[in-house]
Amino acid sequence: MKMSENINEKNDNRVVDMLLSRNVEASVDSESMILETQKRVWGALKKGYEYSGVHDESEDFLRKNVFSKLDMMVLYVDLVGSTKMALEMPSEKIATIISSFAQEMAAVIRQHHGYILKFVGDAVIGYFVAESNSLLTADNAVNCAKSMNTVIQKGINPILDQYDYPDLMVKIGVDFGQNIVVRYGADEQHSHVDLMGPAMNIAAKIQAMAKPNQILIGSDVCKRLHPSSQKDFKQIIWKNDEWNYRSRHTGEIYQVFEYRG
């Protein structure tokens, strides 16, 4: 690596350090987040509490940027074992649990400065736009994934345990890249808008390879993390042809890393 690249990397890390230190007070309070989650989930199961919905500006943002190419982190979180749950539990209860899960995951995405793209069955897709600093965006996306596991394991599952419902587990995948905003139709206000691109595809593939309660990230995410966060990830060594997706930049097998923190 050239000296100028070393200097730029150090400067980028200093910028992230400064931004993170400025946001200490605004960072997500895990204990408060868990308590609020438990109140909402308990209310949904016992009292018929209905979520008001997470306020999200994703659609407005996408409509303002139709046909634009944007660098972003894409996060997929998918609920494990929902089919089995549906066979063993009353339909109204499974609907309440999955709805609560999706709303809580959406809330975590917003708390980490991301947008909710959509809900797909028992999965939630979020994205984090790298408007100026992809390093800070990478930390936001990865911290979001960690918080999701915390909310599920310490917030949602203890409430489900009280009613002898099975614990929830998720698989999470994150990747970084350029996606294009697409609009399906000429109506600027009402035609469906969505994201399309390599990061969307690979994030989904990565998530599908994860084990229950595992966080997997692509190499393009890992190399943008702050060094203090990078040390918590270890490269996965795939067996045979388990993973054969290649880097868009090098043509080599695209590396995937698992969270070991």
C-alpha cells in the first residue's frame, strides 16, 4: 500500500473516531431499548396492543432519487423457523409475533440511521446510505445487526418464554455496494419504487448462508469498519462449492466474514 493510501486510511479512521465520540450521548441505549421492546411485545401478546408503525422516510427518499446510483450498506434480517411455528401455534398468535418482530427490527434500523426498504414475509430489508463517509455507515449497519440480536435475545424472547412460546432466532446478512433506485411506472407519486443492484443481491445471498443468530458481512463491508470493529470478525472458509460468488472488482471469490464478538 502506498504512503498516501496509508495516510488517507488513518485520516478516515480519525474522522470516524471523531464522529463516534460526538455521538456517544445519542447512541442507542441498550437497556432502554430492551425495556421498551418488552413492553410493546408483552402488550401485543396480552392486551392486543397494535404498533403504530415506525416512521420512516424511505419512500420519500427513494422518490427524490429515482434512477440515481447510490452507495449503501444493505441489511437483510430473516426470522428462522417461522414455518414450524405456524404449524404449532394459533394463527393469530403467530401473526402477532411476526408482526411484532418485524416492527422491532424496523425500529432498530431507524435507531441506527438506516431506512426500511420493505417487509417480505418474515424478513426485513434495510439500507444505510453512504452519503459522505462509508466508514461510519459500515459501523452503523453492523451495530444495527448486533442490536437486532440483542433485542431478540434479551427483549423479545424473555416475553415469549413467559407464554411457553418458542424463542426467535434470526439470520442476518450485510453487504456494501452501488444500487440504483428504480420506479415501476410513470406516476411519480404512486408508482412503486425499489432498489436494484449487486449489493441487494449479495446481501440476500450472504443472509441465506448464515446460521441461526449469526451475522455475516461481505468483504466490502468489513474493510470499511473501524479497526476496533474489524477485530470482531473472522473470514469464513467455505467447503467445496458452498459459496462461489465472485467479487465485482477483482473477479476472485468474494470473501465473507462472521461476527465473533
